[in-house]
Amino acid sequence: MTLMPLKLVPKLRGGTSLWIGGGLVALAVFVAVAAPLIARTDPVMDANLMNAEIPPGWEFPFGTDAQGRDIYSRIVYGARISLTVGIGSQILNSLIGVSLGLTAGYWGGWWDDFVTGLTNLMLAIPSLIFALAIMAILGPGLTSLLAALGLTAWSYSCRIARAQVLSLKSQGYIQAARILGYGDLRIMFTQVLPNILGPLIVIATLGMGTAILSEAALSFLGLGIRPPFPSWGSMLSEARDQINTVPWLSIFPGVAIFLTVLGLNLLGDGLRDILDPQSTTRRS
Amino acid sequence: MTGSLLKVDGLRIALASGQTTYNAAEDVSFEIGRGEAFGLVGESGCGKSITALAIMGLLKRPLSLGGGRIVLDGEEIQNASPAKMRALRGSRIGMIFQEPMTALNPLSPVGRQIAEMFVLHQRASWSEAMDRAEDALRQVHVPSPERRIKDFPHQLSGGMRQRVMIAIALACSPELLIADEPTTALDVTVQAEIIDLMAELCAAKGTAILMISHDLGLVANMCQRVAVMYAGRIVEAQPAEAIFAAPQHPYTQGLVNSLPRLGERSKRGQQRLREIAGVVPSIQAYPTGCRFNPRCPRASDVCLTTPPAITPLPADSLVRCHHHG
């Protein structure tokens, strides 16, 4: 009966959310890769005060900002930053989380206790606060953003990996591999890892959305990408004073963030339905 | 016996449970000659499977090696380093087990899983290893092996999977093959094929077999000598024919008598299948003296107090009973 309220929300079917999410993400990736081709002007250099704060229209589809730069072009280039941060930080998070979780689950003992303790510690600290601290130490910039977001959110993949390994360890073929003389590392990487990859991909995809939001938050707070380089978060940050007078400055970066994160979340959900047979949202 | 390959001497396996330690197996001694097929028979929980794990050096908490020696080809291996045991497993000792359904990695084509043995233990290149994997599949009579090597485990039947397991276990031509209930999960018709295949391949490669089973008939068919385990101890060891013709221990006699035989019913009329009265004692409550005494028709006062020692019999046989014969 506790599931009742869920039924009130019409649920996107696994296939649909996968396709919509995949489409949105593919669009974002395309925009980022093809930025020089589809941008109309240079996002940084083409400032022209004659064109300042022109509302969206035929000439400037998303309008221009106070320096007269084309918002559309800045959003197109901003996709590069957002996706680099999203993908880069999740690769880092997954590498750390999976190697810790895999070895902790497989070896157990004091190493497992240590990793579990460390994971709990990481989960106890709000990751945005942690990232803020790292940014404050390293200073603004893309590298520090990757470090701040890539070193702070690995606890989820670590816990998932560890739990999956624990349930897999008793499987016949893991035992068989030991009996056939496989070494620990070989078992971990050829027998265990491929079999737990599904949920980890889902976690990483969902984490990308979170990372993009965190990038926006950090840039909004002035700790991320430094102006004049365009990042969706820093554009929002610059626009906040004029949200009533020049709304298009904040609407379009906001929509870009919204669509990309929505796409990643839908993609993650869709992938979970495909990859995780235990998922409760799986279509029958 | 043409030279000893594996000698297990006074093996004791400890089971830690809270503060107390039980002996899951004790005083287990047997010897397997080169190319010999040796059977280890007993009920579930009698210690036969953990004996195999002890030989492989794979006992895990709460089980541990409590004592005794394991000698492979003249070399003591019970205290060998993990790296040495790893090199031994799969290359000199192969193993097949009960569940062919779960013993193969579901995400890896079977050919690759066989080939990995050559890469792992013989440093073969992958292309060479894949060729040899195809040969190995042909040897276990898998039809059209050139196509089957690309199949995933779920595309194969239980019997086929067990053939693949045999191919993996025998890939590096080990000196000893441990088969732990290799046919329990299979159809009776497939069982016979698998057993024949194992016997044929091991004879061709000169591989000795340690066959672990609860099926006395199966073991007696395949093996030259058979040991019977009960509650952690070997109670009798005899050549295979003798174990049927002249079982010495009351437990073995009970087992042999409880086997249904074709035509017996018509000979003896409406006689019921005989069973051994009682149940196997739990490890926490092994009786003092002979562990079979609560179920034994011949139990006397001495059986209740003194554990029987091993009595050697002619023809490499032994029995552990105060009143054998």
C-alpha cells in the first residue's frame, strides 16, 4: 500500500526514458563536440557593446549579455565545460570507488573495515562543502573543478561495488576461478568486474548529472570557471542581478543545465532497467 | 599401484565455531597412485568435499588445516606458499564440481574460458590458446567446436557445460583430477556419458582421479579403489570389487544393502529396500567411541568408549571397526 502514491505519477516506460535521456545526452555531446561549427560567434572575444542586452530574436536567438556577447554561442561552448566536468569527474570517481570497493569486498578483513569506514566518513561530509573546501585550496579553474568533484563523490560507486562483490563472491565461477589457479587480481578484473559493471554504469551516469549541477553551483559561487570563459554555472552567476530586468541571461543557461541533467538522469534510469535485473522499475 | 602421486597422511580439518573447535575431518589418510582412479564416498557433511579443498589449499574460515601431511609427487604441499599453490591449481591438480550451471563465467565465451588456462599456466599467446581451446572442446566430444568456442555458457545444456568444465580442468594435462560430485546435477543418461568421458580422457592422459561422490555404485564402477567416509573419518578402504563383494564395516554393509538391484525384488519376493537406521550425528554431538555406534547393529560396550583404530587388511585395504567382517 505504501507504493500507492507512485501510481499517481504516470511512469515513463524503461524504453522511453532511455531514448529521451539518450537523445538529450547525445544532443549535449554533439553540441560540445561541434561547438566551433555551430556557434555563431566567438563566445569570449566577440563582445560588442552596441549589441548589449538585446532580447532573443532573429539576429540573436538567445539574446545577448551586458557585453553584447551572443548567449547562444556561449551556451554552445559552455556545454564543453559542463560535459568535461561531468564525464571527467565521474571517470575519476568510478576509478577510485570501484578499485576501493572491489578490493574491499573481495579481500575483506581489515582492508574492508578501513574502506567502509572511509566511505562512511565521506558520506557524512556534504560533498558540495567538501568540494568547496578543495576549490578554496586549489583556486578556481577546470583542473581544480575536476579534482574537487572527482575526489569527493566516489563513495556511492564504492559501496555499490563492494556490495555487488560480496554477493558475487560465493558464485560458483568465482570459486572455480580460484580452484583453477587464477590470482586475486585476475579474478577481480576478469571474473568479478564485468559482472558488476551494470549498476556501476548507472551510478556513474546519474553521478554525471550531479557533477554538472555541482559545477554550476561552484561556478555560481565564483569558485568554478572564471569569467569571461563561458560555463553554464558562471553565466547564471553573472545573470543573477538582472534576473528581473534581463531574464534571458539566466533562462537559457538554466534550461541547458536542466535538459542535460534531466537527460543524464533519464538515461541512468533507462540503463538501470536494462542492466539491473533486480530493479523494481523493470518492465514485466 | 605404479608409484604414489598423492599421499594424504593423518589429515585433520578444524572447524572453528565460537570458542570451540571441532574436527570436521580427522585422521584421514589415503594414497593415490599415478593414473589411478580413487573414490571417496560418504553422506553429505562427512568431510569428503573439504578433504578435496584441503588438498587444493583452499580451506577458508571457519575451516582450517589442523594437522597432517599432503604429499604431491614426493613434495609436501600442506604449507606451500599461496603463489605456489596457485601455480599448482589448474596446472597439476584440476578440479570439476557439482554445479556446471554456475561454475562458468556467464559473461565470457566458453572458448575463452578454456583458453585462459593455457595463457595463465603455460604462458601461451591468446591466438594459440584459442586454437588449443578448440582442440580441447573436440576432445570432450562437443560437436562443431569451431562454432561452440564462441558460445556463452547459457547457450549450452548442462551436459555440455560439464564437458566444458572437464575441458578446462584437463586443459593443462594435470596429474590429478579431483571430481567433486561431477554428475549430481545431471540427468542419468548424461551422467553415464560424462563419467565415460572422464575415464577415457584420464586414461589417455595418465591423469589420476580423486572421485568424490555419495553414489557408491558410480564410484565403484569408475574407480580401482574406494574409501568410505563417515562423520569425518575414513571407516573403510578396499578395492572397488571387494567393497561390494565383501564390505567389512557395518556402515559400508548398510550402504551396499541399501542399493536397489535389478531383479532382486522378483528373487526375494516383496522385500523392502533396507535402510541404515538413525541419522548422521551432527558435528557438535559426535558420539564418544566409534561414531557409528548409535546406528550400528553390532555395537558393544567397547564401541561406546573406545574409538576403533585402523585395522589393515590384505590388498591395500583397511577398516576402522572393533567388530569388522
